[in-house]
Amino acid sequence: MFHNCVKLAVVNFLLLSPIVSSAQNTASNRENSPYSRYGLGELRNGSNTALKSMANQTAAYANGYLVNPENPASYASLKLVTYELGAEGRSRTLISNNQSATTGTATLSHLTIGIPVAKHAGIAFGLRPYTRVYYRMNDSLNLDGMGPALKVYSGDGGTNYAFLGGGWQYKGFSIGVNVGYLFGTIRNSVILQKQYDTVNAYNSDFSVFRKIGGLHYEVGTQYYTSLRNKLGLRLGANASFAQNLNLWADTSASLWRNSGTSTIFDTATYVNNARGTIRLPLSYSIGAQLFNENKWMAGINFSAAKWSEFRNAGSVDSVTNSFKISMGGEYTPDATSYYQYLRRITYRLGFYYGKDFVDLRNTSINYYAVTAGASLPFKRSQDRIHMGLELGRRGKETNGLVRENFFRFYFGISLNDRWFVKRKYD
């Protein structure tokens, strides 16, 4: 009877609509986020460092020397072959019930190559993160038949997106598409463990290991027009329509207890390689940017996703429709100055606010952050070193939930080269 109750409770946590534990204890050097349990995990920002530094102004952004993988229509603006590599360091503090814990991590963030193939056409390919899962939360309990016990909720993994895309421009209008493979693995587990071996009761472990993979595509468009006084206006939109991914799931429920110097195991259930599908929702972004070429740019961006349509092997999750609005820009004092290096640096600033796709205990989870950064040019080329900062907050402590304060540091490098150009002199 006790085993059946434990199993039922764990199944409800993993497969239905669980809520974040209100008793918080963390034990990890990796960045811990309990909200990454839901959907496919915490959504990762796969843009380059420059775009992150101005709150991700991606829908309408195009640059001849940077790749904007969020809107493939921007590839048509590429002027040189561009190689981009990025890394990031993250720190997060979880706060709930007057307790706090800080964790962090560092990792590579993206690898992208953009190639102009004609005057108004370009392609790009690369690898960027899509979601990330890592959480470890503990609850102290006192159960009949077991006494003092510890329930540990944990998960890890994530998904990535390997893509190839192209963009083409005609009379100010650009269109583009990314096609790629979205893949990854995610593990979710719940362990109920007694604190004293003298109690004659079993510990339990229920785990789901999911392998995910499938084709994924994105489309985008942009429109550019010249205004007076050397000003330009660019409008943009991109979308990823609702799509299905393949799912292979291994599910296990096991019991164990210590008996003297040995451990007794009992596998209650095990399901291997069960097939299913993951239903990703419609998401889209629209934006507008006003700019003076090589001088400054200011823009606004709105994005949204219908996460209420998300399905995990036909099951719903504690997710809801989300949105994000951001404002940001960049400024270069004098891009042609060869004698005053600081005037060639591009400075960036941004702010965003949004409603998260996670929805727990009928409580909306909002987030906001400020961003800043700079691009440091090499002496006589378009190559750049990019640095960015992001400082923000997610969630709240209402209804026993968790507030997250986060800090992120971004570092990237972009190198430019000229291909397919016939030499005038040997």
C-alpha cells in the first residue's frame, strides 16, 4: 500500500502538473533553476553576444558583419564571411521562505558561420542551445511508516538546434528560412529516502529519461527603407510554427533498502524506449528599428509563444502562453576613427520584461532584466571581441514559489573573411 501511494505521488509529480517545492535546499555547483522542470526546460538564448547585450533585438536586426540566427531573412545583408563563437557564465540565487542558495556555471553558448553567396543573398549554419534543464530541490517530510524522510526532485539535460538557413533580398524586402535538427536528452527523477536505516521501510526512485529529436524550421522576413537625414527604418518578423518532435522515453520505478552490509533492490516497473511525440507551440517575434548607418540604432521587439498548446506524449504540463517585450540599441561614436580607439567601440544597452511560460498555483511568473555590453574592434578589420552583461529577476515568493535573481556574463568573438573574390594581383 505504501509503495503504491509513493509511486502514485511520484507519477503525479513527473507527468502531470507538479508545483515547485516550498522547502528549498540545494546542493550543486551547477546553475540550479526549479522552473527548468517544465516544458522542455528553461529556454536558452542562442543569439550572439551583441544581440544579447541590447535585450535581443532580433526580429528587425541585420548587420553585414554579424549573424542574426533568430531571423534568417537577415542573412541577405551579410557582406563578409563571418565566424562567430560565444561563451557565457551564469550565476543564480534562489530565494524562498527566507532561505537562499546561489549556484552558477560556465559554458559555450553558440557557434555560427554566415556566408554571403550573392550581392543580396546569404546562408548561415551553426549550433545553438534551445533549452536547458538542471534543478535539484529537497523537501523534508515526516511520513507514517517511514518517519523523517527526504524527497529529492532532480533533473538535468536539455536540447540543442543544429541548423542551416538562407536569406534573399529584393527591393528592400528580405525573406529567409532556417531548417535543422532539434535534439537532446532530459532526465527527471524523484527520490523518497528515509533518514534513519533503523526504519524497516523502502526508499523509492521514479525516473524518466527522455530522448528527443526531430526536424525544426523557422521563417523570417524583413523590410528596409531609407528616411531623411541619413536615417533608415527596418521592420522584421519571424516565426516558428507548431511542430512535432520524436520522443523516446525510458521510465523506471524502483525500491531499495539497506540490510546490514548489503542493499536490497526491487524494480517495480520498467518501460524501455516508449515512443511518443513532443508538440512544440507556435512562437513569433516582431520588431522595428530606427538607425543611422555605422552610428546608432534603437529598436523595440515583441515576442510571444502559445505554450498552452505544448504536449509531452499527449500530456499537458504547467505551462501557459507567454510574451516578452524588449527595448535596446547600440551607439558607435566614430566607426572610422583610426586614432581614437574608444570612439570605434560599439556600446549597447537594453531592457526587457515578460511573462514566463511556466504557470504554477494559478500564479503568473514574470521576469525582467537590464542588459549592457560593448564590441571591441581589432585594429584594421571588421573583427570584433564582444562582451555583455545581464542582470535580472524571475518569479516571486508568492504562494510558496521561488524567486530567482540572476546575473549573466557573455563573451563572443566574430571574425570576418572575404571569399570568392578574384585577386587583382598575384
